[in-house]
Amino acid sequence: MNLKKKIFYWSPFLVRIATPRAVINSAYSLIKFSEDYDCSIINFFGEFDKYQNDIKQKKIKLINHSKFRISKILPSEGKIQSRFSFLVMFCLGFFPLKKLISERKPDYIVIHLITSLPLILLMFFNFETKFILRISGLPKLTFFRKFIWKKALKKIHCVTCPTLKTQEYILNQNLVSKDKIELLYDPVINVGEIQKKINEKFSVPVQDDYYCAIGRLTKQKNFMFLCKAFKKVINKYPNIRLLIIGEGEQKKILTHYIKKNDLEKNIFLIGFLDNIFYILSRSKGFILSSLWEDPGFVIVEAAFCRVPIISSDCDNGPKELIKDNINGILFKSNNIENFLIKFDEFIKLEKNSNKLLLNNLKMSKKFTLFNHHLNFKKTLIDV
């Protein structure tokens, strides 16, 4: 009888982002559609505590490193504070992670976040375990990161990229041989789970006729641009409403702008929601204003929910996934004048009869758990 391949996932984080969900879905896809793999998520700093029930239900193992939950006390926002947290996590994790890999000897370890730690271990030590660097977003290749990657990727099993553009970018950097780079779409769409959440009872009453935007309230998501653009939209469409779902460091300045410009009846900051699908699926459209994404999970989720999409043409995901007037509307990133022109086109879309929605649904199928399982399994075997 063949023994199952052991796969560990390393993805420490401090703020609510989409990557932990992708990690859980990736492990679950291998377990759900194959009997060949035994998947475990490393809960090194307590970061996966809040997902314990979900992980258990999906029959994924959770490796708890310590009872001391450092993730609850480290600062998560601000450039200096986040770098301090990174250094603390790096120092505390270096030798314990080495010990864990050496003693447990997983066949593969998939690394997502704070990747420099396992990559430096790979540089200096020899492991029986095969390392997979799974790029979760367009990487900023600082001098330090580029140096680490160039050295460590000589020993890497493979590197997976979430979009074609990122794959091309990594290839052009000459950091790793071409035969070790694979395109692997993120496992965003869990069909049964999303359908359940769409129909879930929602505690906050939601009125009809609204557009929605979803994401952390950060510079990347560019919600200040969206609020300024909607101020002009409201002049033409006084009854229009925008719901922004998410938390983040820009909440105060966004709240201040909305109050200062008397937009409280039109723009609403909803905060973080565990279930975005109830609101998303009932909206007149989804708006993505980001300066960059790779690929942008919520744009895929909106496509699956058959919601019309208007998006900035930012790199890498939106520009690659949304084709103007084929499966959505694209506007020039950070350009209010172009947004207003394109929004006029967008507002005329018929939600339930437009061919753009069918094309969008086809696009979202690349990101199902089943598709991820097929391609990831091929990567594990073939590389």
C-alpha cells in the first residue's frame, strides 16, 4: 500500500488577508479530490487559531508550535511596526522551523508568507523535504529579497505563480530556471461553501440597489480614489449607494472624507464581514479600484456570483482576467475622468441578461478547488 505524501503549509500572517483562505482551500482541495496526500498547516504563532473549526471540518491537520500566541500582541499596521513584527517572527521561528522540518520530514513544504525564513533555511541546510515557493501576490523584489531568492531558488523544487503576468515577471528576473516555474491559479472558489453563504441569514438588513467594493482599507485598494469618484457620480445619480466592506489603517481618513463631504447617505463603510457573499451576490455590481492585485480574490468571487464587474486596469490580475466589454468594464487605474465615462457604461448593464456575466462565470472556473487540485497535483508529480 502506498503511503500518503505529507505536505506542510507555511503561511504566518498578522492581518486579515485572503491568503490564509487560499492556504486552507489548497490543502482541502488535495484532501477532497485525492487520497494521495496528508496535509497539515503550521500554526506557528497562533495565526490560524480563528480558522480552527474550519480546518478541522475539512480534515486538515493543524501543527501548533507554541501555546504562547505572539500573533495577538505584535503590531500589524504601519511600515516600521510591521517590519519589527517580521523580525520578531523571523528570530523566534528560525530554529523551531528547522527542527520541525528535520524531525517530521514532510515530503513537501509549501511556503506563502514570510518566505525569507524558510528560504534562508533552504540556503544553509540540506533537507529531504522539497520546498515549493507559492507566490501569493506580485512580489516587491528588494535587493535583500532578490539576493535571498537567487541563492535559495537554486535548491527549490518549484515556484508557482498566481497569474501569467507574474510568471513572466519572475522569468525575466532570471532568479530560477524556466522548468521550475509553474502557473497555478489560486483555489478561490469552493462552490458548495459559497452557495451556502449566499443563502445564509444576514443579521444586518440590506436595502436594494447598491454597488459594493470589498477589501482592506489600505493604499493598495485605493478606496479614497473611489470615494472621490463617487462624489462626482452622486451629482448625476443622487440616489446611488456604495457599500465598502473591510477594515484597515485608512478607515479614519475615509470616514472623515465621507462626513466632510456629506456623503453619509450614499457611501457606507460596513467593516469586516466573515461572509461577504450575501451582500456581494445581491449588489448591482462590484467595483475594484485597486492600484495592484495578483490576482484579486474578490474579483473572481464576484464573477462566480454572476455580479457585473467594473475594475481598474491595474496589474496583474484585473488586467489579465477582465477584458473590457467582454466579461466586464475596465477603466484606467487611478483616473477619475475615465472612471466616470466607464461607470456610465457600467450602470447600464442588465444584471441577469448580459453576456458579460456568462463570460465572467467561465473565467471564475479556473479558480475552483477542483481545478487547483488537478494543476497542483501535476506540479507535484511532474516538476
